[in-house]
Amino acid sequence: MNDDVRNIVLGLVATAISASLGWLARTCLWRRRLRREQTFFGLPEHAESLLVVNRDPAATEPAVHRYDVFALLELSALIKECGAHAEVATQDTVRQGFGERTEFCVGGPASNRRTAAHLSAMLPGLRITTDPEPVAERGMFRIGGEVYRMERGVSEYVVLARVTTEGRARPVFLFCGQSAITNQAATRYLARHHARLARKYGDGTFVLLLKVLNSQAYGPDVVELVADVTRAARSPLPEPEPEPEPASSA
């Protein structure tokens, strides 16, 4: 074997070794990211999860708003990435506790009774107005001492929460918005930023208040983080003081 042939062979061997090492490094990084993602979502491979579908409050018959359907599709993609499976159930048919499997709950308490139950049990400091009147307070958020009102199509709010409780293995994810398009905005925010959220919060609880800007023009894409309201949402709101009774005339 002359020197030229030897150099070619050595070059090929070095290239093969470099390619193999690069492939191993990429595989290790991919597996690490996957494990982190699975831990964050509480979805090990082949795990079962629950997608709780809300109803469109504006529909005369039971129906799901199209933006909520888009939200469910984005969540299904995340579940598939983790190698897990999803069962879809409507908000009025779920009869089980939480923590046995990861749950994704779409919609506010006006359209999803499951969300209403979770807010009451785990986030007592978050109140959402469900009464249709007065119109100005419809869907209003009250978190701690702050109030957030909706300006439809211009400025709307949504809560994205990952909630766990002691002794419960799997988290509950809440996408609780003032409109259907904000629910989709929250699922899209989670899909885009779950790696950063996992680094910041690990497998703990967080409650984020997001604002969806100019949805009538930009849809669910322009979203800003308003605040981390975890502490306020988990602290019970003080009960309103009773009004004093009018003094009786002598």
C-alpha cells in the first residue's frame, strides 16, 4: 500500500469516526431533550393522557369552537412527540380525580365545568366572571387584587397553568382564556416555549397570565407574557365584607 492509498484510507476512517461521534452526540442531545419534555408534561413513553374538550357557549347545541379544535390539535402533536397517547373526553363526561394521568383542560369555567372544578380546588385566588351581564365584566379575570377585562379582538387575556398537588404523579394543564382564540394562543405558546418553561419551573406548578394582542388581525400568534401569577392564584381571595345594615328609624 503506497502513501496515497494509505492517506485516503485514513481519511475515510477519520471521516467515519467523526460522523459516528456526531451522530451519537446528536442522539444523546435529542434523548436528553425528549426526557426533559416527557418529565415536564408528565408523559413517559406509552403513557395515557386526557384531553378535556369544552363546549362553545355561543352555540345552541353542544359544539366545539374551531379555535378550540385547533388548540386540541396542537396539544395532540405535543403528546405524540412524547410517545404518549391521548383520550378525548367532553367536559361533562369526565368523572374522575386528577393526578393519575396528565390532563389538558381547554376553556374557561363558562365553557368547561372541569376547568371550574380545577380552579376551585387548586387555584382559589383566580376568579373568572361567568355571568353574561354586565357585558363589560363578562369573562373578567380577578387574580389577587388585580382585575383584567377583555377588549374583544384587541386585548384579551388567558391563563396558562401547570398544576401539581402533593402525592399526585401527573400534572394538570389549564388553558383558560377569555375567548376561544386565546385558548389556542395559550396552547401555541406552550408548544413554542415548553423547553424554556421546563428549565425555569422543572416539574413544579406555575400559573402564567398571557395577553393576546389584536387577535382580529393576527389571530393567536401575537402573545406577550404579562406576569407569573402563581402565588396570587394559589392564595385564596379574601371574602368580601358584608355591607352594613341600614340603621332602623326610631
